[in-house]
Amino acid sequence: MKRVAIGIDIGGTNTVLGVVDENGDVLVKDSISTPNHGDVGKYVASLSESINELIDSVHKLNADAEVMGIGIGAPNGNYYKGTIEQAANLAFKGVVPLVDLLKENFPHLKALALTNDANAAAMGEMIYGGAKGMKNFVMITLGTGLGSGIVVNGDLVYGHDGFAGEVGHTTVIPHGRVCGCGGAGHLEAYCSAPGIKRTVFELLTKYNGGSELTKYSFDELDSKKVFEAAEKGDKVALEAFEITGELLGQGLGDTVCHLSPEAIFLFGGPTAAGDLIFKPTKESMERHVLPIFRNKVEILPSKLKAGSAAIVGASALVWKELEKE
């Protein structure tokens, strides 16, 4: 018998799902649109249909495969309740009891769990990635937002209400930029992919142009284009990465003082810039921690495969749930 799990990553535009084996290999995958109309019933029906199609596909590959459960990563996912709550990047309003709704369609599965997307990534890193063998580490996901998953003594930290670990919404600049959550000066507003773009446009105003990045509109620009410009020596692009690393390191310095982790893993599009982001982040973090923490905490790139990391991370929740039985 080959044991497999289904991993689901719910994003603002698309929901990606796949069947993952115990080695972290994605056997089959699919995607559906995450609706912008907020109709939960239609979404669950569409998602359930896609799950059943994946199960049929994996059974064709291996008739002995047993699907053990479903793990879900979603914005504002509450592990304790199995709900998505007040997710700013999703059309669903209020509290969505997604686990209960899926259990109605898949009552035979042994495990069904949901958490936020960064926690799912942390779980994947611990079971399949660079955090194997680590019991204390932090996962930072850099994308549309800045997510974080915190592992202490081998367990994800959820807090009393299921929402602990929001490093991205700590304040690095009082009264600074407005964050997507409505707060001001949060780390996410500066170090997410949109945050890096905002920094570039502020610098373009400061220098009155003087960069190849002036040819892009805000919607056209992304962190990859900023990286490509930086590789060519573009001063605005280079300074944008320096500012991003300085502020990210400041935020991670606070995290180190709170948790004293063995390592911090960075995952997401901006990390493709390599030393342009890792070097200033590490230097800044070391300046912002107490001397007792200096040179103890590594900042490492995630070892999860970019194309399947979200699915793999979500599927890892299933194995963690089965351990409790």
C-alpha cells in the first residue's frame, strides 16, 4: 500500500491542489479558480469535484494508493476551528467553516486539517525540507504578503486562538506605509513583493528617474524585474534591495529575541535575488539582536521546490495529524 495525502493551497486567484506521497513527491496536481464572487457553496462543490478527480487519477497510477487525508493552507486559516476567517485577499466574507464543509463530502478520510499558508510551508520545511531534524525555527514567506510559521520544540505555534505568529504585521516604522491589513508601518508593507515595488517607486521619485525601472508601470513591475535591473547595476534596484534587507533584518531581529530559533528560512519570489536580499538581511538582523544571539541564527533559503512547495507543505499537515492518533 502506498500512503498519499492531498495538499491544497488556497490563493486569492487560484487554488492549487495535488496528491503527495510520503517522500514529498507530487504525483498529480490540478488547479481551479478561487472565485471572486464569494459563493462558498459553489467553491466547495468545485473543489470537491477536483479532489475526486485527483483521487481517481492517483488510483490509475497506483491501484493500491490510499489517500489518508487532506491538508489545506489558506490565508487566515485557523487550525483549531478549521475555518478561514476574515481573509483580506479572498472574496469569502466572515468565517468559512471549510473543514466541516469538506468533511461532509469526504467523511471516510482519516485526517482533514487547515492552517494558514505560512504555517503549512513551515510544516513542509520541517518534514521535507531544510528544517528536517530542527525543533526550533521560523519560516518566512515573501509574496503578495509576508507570512510566517513558527515552530517551537517541534510544534507549530498557534496561540490561544489559532492566529499566533504574524511576524509580517509587526511594526518596523511607526506611522509608516499603510499595510494591506489597514495598519501602518508593518513589515509586510515594506518586505513583501508589493512592498519592494513601493520602495522602487519611492526611490524613482527621490532620484527623479535615473533607472531602467522607469519604463514599468506599478502593475507591470515585479521583484524579478527589480532583481534583473540590480544585476545590471541599476542604482534604484540595488538600493531597493538594501532597504528591504535592512527592514527585514530589523523585523527578524525582534523575532530572534523572542524565540531564539536555530534558523530562519526565507521562501518566495523575492528570495530568487540571492545575496541581494540575504546579505543585507543577515547584516541587519545581527545589528538588531542582543549580543547573546549574534552569529547563532542562520538565515537560509527554503529547500522546498518552488513550483510545488505550497501543495507539499499543506499535505504535510496530514502526516502531523496522523501522528496524534
